[in-house]
Amino acid sequence: MQTDSRLCKYAKSLKTLQQDIYTLLVSIKRNEDWPSLAQEFRKNGEDAAWIDVTIGCTFDDAGEISWNYQTGDNSFTGGAYGHPEWFTTTVCSRSNCRQLTADLISEVENRICELA
């Protein structure tokens, strides 16, 4: 029961996070030069091009979620690094951004429940 109340506490923030992540993923997908990226990946023996996206989140006691993101392997300098909870996905030219967003939000919800 505590798990349900914790999710309810974050309901508004989760909805906003979902909208923000979807917008982010669509932007990444639309703005990438996929043909050039694919050419680079082929040079390295890969069949398809992709971009790793990491979402970093902080869940506060008031039910707010702060977040940032990074693409690729930014190690210690990316926007997600300052947050204790990380969630990752992979975007490619044919990605369904709604499904990727739903998967990420499910991971976030599961983590919120684990922390309860």
C-alpha cells in the first residue's frame, strides 16, 4: 500500500516527466543526421546507427522529480551525472518514441516503488 501512495505522491511529476521525455526523444530522433551517423557506424562494423540516451532523476520528499539527460557516453560530465537514479534507452531512426517513453516511465515508477 505504501508503494501506491508513493506513486500517487509523484503522479503530477511523472506526467510532466513523461511529456518532457517524449519531447526530448522526438527531438533527438528528428534532429540527428542518420545517414551520416550510419556511415560512421558501418566504419566500425555496426549494421545500424543508434544513440544512447540516459535520463538522470532525483526524487524529492515533496513529490517532485528533477531530471536531466545526456547522450552517448559522457561519463562524468553529462547532464544526468548529477542525479542518483539513471535510466537508459537507445534511439534509432525507426524508434517509436512513445514506446521508448512508456518504457522509461515504467522503469522510473518501478524505482520509485523500490525506494518506498
